[in-house]
Amino acid sequence: MLGGGLSGMATALALARAGWRDVTILEQNHLLGGLAGSFEREGRFYPLGYHHINCCDHALLYCLDLVNALPEVRWRSIRMLFAMGGRLENLGTPLGFLRFPMSPLDKLRFVRMMLRAFAKRDWTDWEDRSAAELIDAWAGPGVRRSIFETLTRVKFDLPCAETSGAWLGARLSTREGSSPLGYIPGHNWTKVLCDGMTRLLADLGVTIRPGATITSLYAEGTRIGEAVLGSGERVAGDIFVNTLPTEIYNSLLPADQTPGLASIRYTALISVMCATRQAVAPDFYWMVLASPSATASGIFMLSSLNPTIGKAGENTVNFMTHLQGRDRPLFRISDDELLARYKADFRDVFGFDLKPCWTNIVRMPLYS
């Protein structure tokens, strides 16, 4: 198994439970988890970026149940806000929806689209079609311009015309912006999940090789036979399953000319986590920054969803920015300049300077 993120762990688990023997995970980091990994600060663990449990994410709920963590999950209604035009707009309440700057007719079209999306479960007919096509057909260009162009730029740094209609429809159907979200009191739930999956794999006899950096792959014909590690060790296998980003896989085995493989591109993500003892109002979990001058795509208050994630009296704040790729200039600026920009975003929204107790900066060059 090449890679020990959640997809690698889940694949190894499926193989081991199906009776495969001698399953091995090669992971360059010292712990499994990948993008769902954690960092430690003063004895507490925090996610690398915002993560929440969606009540409609059946695969995630299944995995939490496997590691006996599902009974510990608690659900909380959250507030999602749009920071736009110097105001904080809340689409989650009737009054907030009525106040939102969109025409009455477009609001009716928006409601009709959401009801239609809630009722649809299979989105395969929207594969290879854009989010712009979906919204324009079901609600109209006014709704797209008022809400969704901002959302897709926040999520992917792309317009609706370059975003998947199947992806957007599936997200709408899960009601992520309005449904209660889950957390585990007293813990960072992604660490609970990753630690539990690691123990489960070990109990099933899966060999876990942390700190194993793969430098190349060797193939005979169309079948990979060996992985070469940074130490020089050669790891042989009958079958190799790749869960690494295709860009990394291509660098390890450039001879693989599978059509379309080399054309896949990844977005990048910047995530800055910090704690502050300052009170932040109004209460919210998820805030979309709609201003084109903002550096952050969004601000998340993790302590609003999980009041126990940090130390008593501290609020845990996560700034994040999605970029089309790691070649964007913002991805390469210094930590000091990045923090200054995020603090300016905070001041523009809340009217006072953020004073963090600590900060943790993560740059993910191959995010999604």
C-alpha cells in the first residue's frame, strides 16, 4: 500500500478483512492519517485544518463505528455566515435569508433548487457537467452570481463553470451548511479516528512502515514489482495499490503512460490554526469571506463546534485559503506576511486585532 492516509488505511483494512495476508503500508510520515493528521500543542491535539463529521457521510460514520468512536460523537447545530459588504449574512435563519442581498424571485428559485437537491441521491447524471450548468438550469444565473460563484472560489479558487456539477449537487443534498455537525468531546476526532484505524490494522496483522519514503518504483510490463525506499531498501510485492497523489506517483514511475494520468492537477491549501483568549462575536463555526480583497477564503471557529478542543477560556480559530495550485504567489510568501494578512482579514470582519496565544501554519501543496 503506497500511502497511509485515510484512503490507504481503508484499502489495507478491506484487503486484510477479505483474507489477504502480508499487507504492508508504506508511509513517509511517522503517523498514519495524511491530510486527516494532527499536531500537538501543550498536550492537546488539533487538526491540520478544519474537519467536521457530516451526518450524511456514511463512509466516515462507518469508519468511526469500526473503531468504537461513533457512540462518543455529539451533534451540534452550527451557524454559517457570509462576510460581504461590511455585513455578516446568515442564510440559515428565515430572517437572515430574507435580509440576504438577492431578489425575491431568485430567493424562491434558490429554495426550489435546494428542495430538488435534497430529494436527489444519485448525481451520476451530472458527471462531466459544470456547477454553472446545474445552478443555471435549476435556479438561474442570479442565484449563481449571488451565492455560488463565491462558494466555488472559496473552495477551489475556481468559477462555477470549472467546478463539477456532480460534486456541488452531492454537497447540496447533504445539507452541509445547515445540518448539525459532529465532534467528540475532549478530543480532536480525526486523531481518534486515525489512532483507532492504526490499532485496528495492527490487530489484523497489517504491517505499518512509518518513515518509509519511496524514491522510485520498478515495474515489469504493466505490473509494479518493487518500491525503493530512501534508505536504499527494496520492498517487493505481488500487488501495489497507490493512494498517493497522481503527481507523486508519476514522478516515481514516469514510464506509466496511462491516458489522462499526467494531466490531473491538484489544488493547494494554506491552513493557519491559532488560539486566542479573546471573545469573538457573533458565534459562528463557518464564515465565508466574500470580499475579493480578503486573503483567507474562510474562517472557522473550531471551539464553536467543539467547545472542548482547546484549553479552557481559549477559542480555536482556523484561517484557510484554497488555491488552484502551489505555484500561486500566496503559497510562497513568508509566515510573517501570511499571518499579517490573516490578521488584517480578522480586523476587517470583527473590528479589533487578533492576539493569538500560539499559531500553527500548514501549507498543503497537493490538497484535492
